[in-house]
Amino acid sequence: MRNQSFNFDEALKQLQSGKKLLGTDGILTPLIKQLTEAALQAEIEHYLSTTSIDTRKNGYS
């Protein structure tokens, strides 16, 4: 998987040229994907860190 960051200048150029904001090829699609992946990763990390704390309290690992 290739990590691409959202380019605001390029998005503005595309918007000015009439490209759609949403949809499969929309201007905001890469940004929405990036934000969704970051949120899911944070949620997974939080869950795993909480789970490891809870299992240590119970004596399980």
C-alpha cells in the first residue's frame, strides 16, 4: 500500500477545472480515505493498549 498525502494545491486546481468533489474519482476521495485509515489505526492501537492492560490485571497475557 502506498501512502499518499492529500495535496491541497492540486485539489484546488482540480476543483477550478470542474472535477467533482465526491465519488470514486472525486477530489476529496483520497483525503477521506486517509482520514478513515488514520482513525481506524488509532482505534486499533487504543483497543490493543487497553486490552493488554486489562489482561495483565486478570493475570492473563
